[in-house]
Amino acid sequence: MDDVVKATKNGAVTIIGGGDTATCAAKWGTESQISHVSTGGGASLELLEGKVLPGVAALTDA
């Protein structure tokens, strides 16, 4: 986590994902020092891979 915070401070856009990782960021008080904290680990990875997420598709089609 220290390296992610350092990278953010150096101007990088940083993203962490997953419930356990988000919980750690909250526990260590680093949430505000990271560009984006997502609780959707697997879903976030699928989105980054370009896969269609069923919930997003349903909202888009509505």
C-alpha cells in the first residue's frame, strides 16, 4: 500500500480493487491518498479486460 500511495503522490493515477484491499486502505487510512478505491475486485478486472458486465448492460439497455 505504501508504494501505491507513493506512486499517487508522484502523479500516477492509482486504482485498487477488491473488498479486502478496500478494507485495508480504510483500516490504514490511505483511502484519500489513492486515486480510486473499488470494492468490485473481480468485476473491476472484467471491466478493465473489456468484458460486458451484466448489470451495466441492463442499465444501458433500459
